Amino acid sequence: MTDPIANLQALVRCPSVTPADAGALGALEAQLKELGFATHRMTFSEDGTPDIENLYGRLGDSGPHLMFAGHTDVVPPGDEASWTHAPFEGEIADGVIYGRGTVDMKGGIACFVAALARHVERHGKPAGSVSLLITGDEEGPAINGTSKLLEWAAARGERWDACILGEPTNPNEMGDMIKIGRRGSLSGTVTVTGVQGHVAYPHLADNPIPGLLDIADALLAPLDEGTADFQPSNLEITSFDTGNPAANVIPAKCSLAFNVRFNDRWTPETLRAEILRRAETAATNGRLRADKDGPARFEVAWRDRPSPVFLTREPALVDVMAGAVEAVTGRTPALSTSGGTSDARFIKDYCPVVEFGLVGKTMHMVDERAALSDIETLTRIYEQAITDWFAGKA
């Protein structure tokens, strides 16, 4: 178990494309049992979503309690013929290991298992407990995975003092960046309803597209200039659709979909209110419908569950992780809140959480790969973090 490459190859060779497990959790469970973990396999379900297998393992039965979290599910490989090396073989060439999930994020899991095995080999079991909370649903809807596994574990009395999430965080080199928070995410759809008609007789119709363009223009105005800990919030329009294939017909409806990545100036509630305010103002005062009586008729439908913004302010965890990175790499990592969402948004409700993993340049790409030297570096960083965190709690 002290060899992260062997650990990783065992995981990569399981084609665990969400929602399939394909043996990945079984391979990990075997590694954990060899280290003396008590393990639990849980399958969670919800109508309209696939059943998802999850794994929880714990070594030790007392505090302090350090959690490592991650996921064994991966995105599809795409055209396998485009890969230099097969996506589910874990092949090594020229100092690099190839395979779907090597970076995102089976590599992080394999390194943590090896780091813990080395710690046990050198120092014995930690003076407390270490747990792994691993889902098969991070790349999917994220409904039957980490959030439900946390609820299950907490209901049976599990409590954690801190968590390391092994997502790839380094943009270019090992030691670049630790994630100490994430912006929130909010999605929705705006639909404007008009009156269908012939394009030659626009006075008999009400084209919804100008009204929606007015609203789009209002939504795209800057939301803020950023805060001390977060970059500016940004709203992106991700689709624009009339469902109208005819060139000579004014459509009855038009809709746009959007997503907002927001900082700590906003909550989901205040952001929804601001979007509605902008839409209502644009629908009433929009310049593109000056010849129409009354405002554009619109509705906003909110999609999915919003992800809240969060920031980890626990120095005992942040300083240990940053210190371990610097001790191994000689570099001072940036403490960042950039990027998208992760399962840290669920974990932060149970304990402080930071994210640190491999270099993320090739995640989700053809020929996803990691340098063997980076895998060894990450293992050493995790081992140092385990040692230092428990020493600080002693």
C-alpha cells in the first residue's frame, strides 16, 4: 500500500464512468482493509437519479479525527481511439501514467492511501482516527453521493475535526495552490412569452426575442468587483432557444439558461432577488420593445440546488497543509477560492475542509495523465500533512 503507482493502477483499471462503479470501490476497500480500516459500502437512491455506491472507511476509534474525501467516478473517455494509451489500463510511458481518473481524482486517493501506509509503517497508527469518505457520484448529479454519505455517517455518530479533499488544485506545478473555499453556483432559466404570428405581419404578433434580449443585457451587467477573498461574481448565459425551425414564423416563446458563480457578497436568496429585479426592470423599460404596450411577460425557473459560497478560516488545517506543501516542494502555495464547485460544498457543513491534489492540466481530456514524480510528491505532502496535523492535536 506504500506504492501510490500500484494503488492508482488498481483504481484506473476499473472503468468507473458515472454512475458505474465497475469495481473501483472494491479495489479501494481492499487497500483500506489491508491497512486495518473498518469499511462500509452504502448505496443511495432517489427517484429520477441513478443508484450510487459509496464507501466509508475508518482507522481508529477515538479523536482527533481527520477525514480524506474524494470520488472514484470519472467522466467518459470520449473517442478511445484518440488516446495514445488506453484510458483504463494505467499504462506508464516516459515517466507518466495515463488513464481516465489519474488526475481527477483517483490519483489523489491512491496517494493518500500510500501516505497513510507510510505513516503507519514509520510511526504506527495515528493517535486518533483517519477516515476516507469516497463517493461514486461527484461527476454526476451529486445527489446520491457525498451529501447523503455525510448524513449517514453523522447519524451513526461520526464526527470530524478536519478534512482534506483530494481534487486536483495545482494549475501548473505541484505546490502552486491550495483551495480554501469556493464560489457559489446558481442556475436558472428565463422564459419570455409572446404571441406567435407571421413575420410579414408583426403588428399582429408579439415577438418574445427582443424582450429576452433586453433581459439578457441586464443580466450580463457586472454583479460586483470581487471581495478580499474571492474573484468577481460572473453570470454566463449558457443557451438561447426559441424551439422555432421556421424562418417565417415569429415564435411564441423564447428562453435562455444561465449560471452564476458568486462570491461572498451574495447568498442564493439575495442573488435570486437581484436577478429578478434586473429582469423586471428590463422587461418594463427595455429599449427593444418600444413599439409594444406593456412589459415583456417573463418567468424565471430556478434549476437544481444552489451551491453556497464558503471559505475555510481554520488556521490549524490551512497552516498544516500549506506547511506540508512548502516542506516537500520548497514552494509557498497560493490560498485560492478560484474554480468551480466541488464536494467541499457539502463537507464544509460538518468540518473545516481544504483541497489539494495533483496538477489539473489534463483532467477530463483525452490522454489524461500525471507525472510519476508528481504522484510521489503528492504522497510525500499528504504524509507530512498527516504527521503534522496529528502532532498539532497532541
